[in-house]
Amino acid sequence: MQANAQTYLEAFLRAEPFRHAVIDGFFEPGFSERLLADFPAFSPALAKNEIYGGVWGKAVNTRIREIAPAYRELYELIQSRPFLDFMGEITGIPDLLFDPALYGGGTHENLHGQDLDPHVDFNYDEAQRLHRRLNLIVYLNKDWRMEWGGALELHSNPRKLEENRIQAYNPIFNRAVLFETNEHSWHGFPKIELPASERHRSRKSVSIYLYTSERPTEEIAPLHSTFYVQRPLPDWVRPDHVLNEEECKYLRAAADRRDKWVEFYQKMELEKSGQIAKQAAYIRDILSRVRAPLTGYVMQEGPAEGLYPDGWTKARIALTVRPLEAVTALRFIGWRPDYAPTSATVTLRINGQTAAEAVVGEGVFEIEVNRRESPIAETFLIETECNPAFRPEGDDRDLAFVLMQIRAGHG
């Protein structure tokens, strides 16, 4: 297989509807036979569905090292550097990484009646901070026929039925399909419909997902979970067609399925909204704890208004100050950049009374307040107003100046 790496790469790069390659005879014949012989029995405990509830017709076992010696060998193989480098060689994606937990991967078994709606997979592993880049699926189904369903379908865009192009592959024994994972790698499979005499069978595969620490900028999208698109209505849904009992049953099930997905996404939105609200409250709490740059024998009491953590201020700031010694002078020091308005008026108030006012330009400025004749010994309120404020390019805040220091004098 390694001798054909260039051939696989060329096929991968030119494939439609998105980049992929099909490799028959992927494993050595004896090894693939061992994988099939030791394939784990269907486990209801591994077939619970978070969307529809109860036991479903698909079982996923991620703990493959515990299945049998052949699967321990498989685990060691797929995490090895030579294997990962070879996958990179035939896809043009370097520095591929293995997920030791095989999240979402491992052995997949689908029973009669099971299908998989077209979907794009989650794009980022938050725990490991890795981008998901490749799906490798190796099938273990001897003598499987296309008419039984279950063929892997690659879609160009299942949301646009008139334009959607589908490439289908029969999931036959020891066939591997390797495809990129991005925002348009839609894939799934139609309902498995086995003849009564073949229902001892199931659709068996091993799924391996590979990652990188970086990905091309043009491929980066916001983090998301797996997105599904429900299958279109059958052709028999048309004017003047009289529904039979089986068709009514199908439509009821399809409506219920769609409703459960809507409910799932509604719950997800509520959870995310709750998380956002908590984070916003946390940020507000942090911002309320911003301390003014006070020097001298004074302390800030409570939160300040109008101060940003990076030192910038809003048009109005206010803070309460408690003197540890009587304050006989205040020096207010700030800075304005050359891209701010040419001049601005800064008014300084103490306990609501105007104490000083100055017109300031670019660069460092100072405003002094002399209180030698009336020292401030009790807690007091400092307020400033700056007119006009401005909004720098690339910043959505209305800013006045950078507050460098409020220096209290004593004696």
C-alpha cells in the first residue's frame, strides 16, 4: 500500500464532492480477519441514544484495547508515528496526531433499520486543543450488497436538495474510506434494510479520527458540535397520493425524530445561554474590581465606575477614596494619544463640587487640586468628565484617556 502513496494522494486531492480516498485491502488479510473474528458483540449499554432516548441500533466501543489482542495491536498501530506520517503522506496533511481516548471512534456496529443522517462532525477537541482533520473508516462487512443500504454517502450539500451531489461507497470488507473533516464534509448512510434471511448481519466498522494542532486559516470556523441535516421526504409524498399504514408510520416517526432534534437544540441553547450569563456576570464582577492607580496614604473603597482593566477610561469616571491621612493636594495624571481629538476638556469634581478644569491635548497631562486650606480627612468621591470622548479604530469602546495616576499629597 505504501508504494501507492502518490496515487492515493492524487485521488484524495481531486475527489468530489470533497477530498477523500478509497483504499481496498487496507489491512493485511490475516489482520482484517482477526479484527472481524474478535469484533465485540452488540452491547445495549453502548447503544444508548442521547437524542431519542433508550437503546438504539448503533453501538460504539471506544475502549478497543480491552476487546482482544488484535484490537490492542490496532491501537498501537494507529497511534504510531509511521502510521500517522503515512496518513499525512496520502492526504497532504502533515503533523497528524492521534486521540488516545478515541472520542467518538472505535468500533461502530449498526443493526437492521439503522441509518445515519448527513452531518458534519465536530471540528475541535477542546480538551486537547486540537483541530479535527481526518476521518478514517475501515469496514468489516463480507459480501455486503448495496441494495441492503448502509452505503457511506458523501454529500456536497444536503441542505440544497436540487444541487446536492452524492458519492456512495459500499461498506465492504477491508475497505477504508479516508476523508477530510471540515465545514462541508457532509456524510452519512441510508437506512439498513436487510432481507429477513440476512438479519443476523450488522454493519461493522472501525472509525479513527485524526487531528492537528493547527489548520489552514481559511478552514477555521467557530467551535461547534456535530451538525445533522434530516433526510428529505420520500418521493411518494406528492399531490393525490393516498398514504398507506406503513407510510403514515414512517411520517409519524420522521416528525417525532425532527421534534426530538429541535428539543435537543433548544436544550443546548438554554445551557449555552446559561453559561454565557454566568460568564458575563463573572466578567462584570471582575471589571467592578478594577482599582484606580492611587498613590499616597489613600485607599479606594468599593468598585470604580468608568475604568477599564487596560488603564483606559470612559468619558466619566467615579471612585470613592478613603484617606489614611488628611489629603492636602491631588495630582491627576493622564495620557491621550495623537489619534485622539486635538483637545478635550477634563473636569474634576470632589464630592460633587467642581475642583478643577483643564483643556488637555495629546500626550501626558496633569491636573492639580490644592486643598491645603481645607484638607480632606473623611471618605470622599472623585469624579472626572472628559468631553469629547472618542472611539479608536478597531475598538468598540468610547474612550477618554489613559489614567496613569491619582497622587494624594499630605502635609
